[in-house]
Amino acid sequence: MHAVHRMRERYGLNLDDATQETIHRRIQSGRARAVKAQEDDAGTFVIEIAGQDVGVLYSVANLKIITILPPTDLRVSR
């Protein structure tokens, strides 16, 4: 899975099944910080995982993690 490799490469974290489930739950429940909409069905979200803000490009329509964004793409104010 593309996102698994990107998570390891960009954040040094493991995107295992439990972490993927956490990402899905936080986005679906509104507990992830929405950064911007990419398209009608996809958006960029920031989720804290293991003490790091992780950027996730997520397809809301398909309930799927598209990719994990590099930290430099998280240029948003809190």
C-alpha cells in the first residue's frame, strides 16, 4: 500500500491496521483537523499520531486513505 510506505518514509511511523482504523475513525467522527478540500470527495486532514501531526489525503466518498503527505505540506495555522 502506497500510504504505508509514505508513513514510514515521511514520519518514521508504522501504518498498521490499528493506526489506519484510528485515522478512519477520527476523520469520520470529525476529530481530525480539516486543512482543505482537494475535490468534492477528497480532503486533506491533520491527525496527531504518536505525538506527530500527520497529513492525510483522504477520500471521504470511498472511505480510503489516498496517501500520507510530507510534513512540509502541512503549512496551516492552528
